[in-house]
Amino acid sequence: MNTVWSELIQTPEALWRSRRWRFPVGQAAAWRGALRLPESGDIGEVGCGSGGLLSRIAETTKTPRRIIGVDRDTGLLAFAGARLAELGMGDVELTRGDACSLPLRDASLDAVTSYTLFEHLRQPEAFLRECGRAGRSRWRAQVRATRFTAVCRKRRPKWPRKSSGWRPWWSRG
């Protein structure tokens, strides 16, 4: 059982609200275009967290559809399951799994999206390979990273970097 993110970093409720706020239904055409999501089909979100973006994808995807969320944090997945059920989205599939070893069949998705997961991966290349494996022949992937410089480093430093004098942006004076 992995609940590191939901217990130590960000509460499921805060993550849910932030994703629902960032991806409003009224602007679905814009963010769906930016995320390169098809209008219908089989769509997966890797690192779905508390399900905020996943719920928006489900709300704005035409049928026939299959929506799948993958995350390794069981606390976030439990929260997502409860919230999606409240919204009547019980058909959205939630799966516990690692982004670098996706629990999905080969060629099972038309589109794969990931929002702010990439910069946290120790093996981003493995994640991209897995997205390619799970995607169909004309699949699309869209990965959004907020800290691109962290992704580009050859060796990611462990959090926090005490010895280098590094401080998070919110504590800099």
C-alpha cells in the first residue's frame, strides 16, 4: 500500500479541487485540444491522483468510451473512486499501478495523458515506452510537466536537497 503522496504531499481533496479548477467543462475544447484527447474512444490518465482531471475527461468524452485512471497511491485511488461514484461515473476504471510498468494490455488505448507526473519519475524513458506499448497504432500521448528542468537532468536529486543549499521556490526570500 502506497499512500505517500496523499498523506505527506497533497491532500486528495486539494488535488481534486485543483484539477477540477484547472480543467473547467466550459473550456473543454481548449484543454482537450491541448491534451490531444479524441472525442471518443479509450483514454487513459497515468498518475490520475484523486480523479479530478479524470472526471473532467469522462464528462466531456462522447460514447462509446472507456476511461481508465492509473495511480500508485491507494489513498488517492480510494478518494477518486468515491468522488467518481458520487458523480455517477462508476464506469470509469481505476487501477493501481506504476507509471513505468503500466497494468494495461498492449495496444489498449487511443490516447494517454499525464499531467504533472513526468517530473516525479525516476525513469521517464520507461514511462514513455509504456505509453507506447499501451497505445494503439495511431495512439496519442500528451505529457505535461511543470518543472521541465528537473526532467532534463541526468540524475534527479533526492528531495529535499539539503547539502546544496537548494530551497523550494516558496521559501526563497
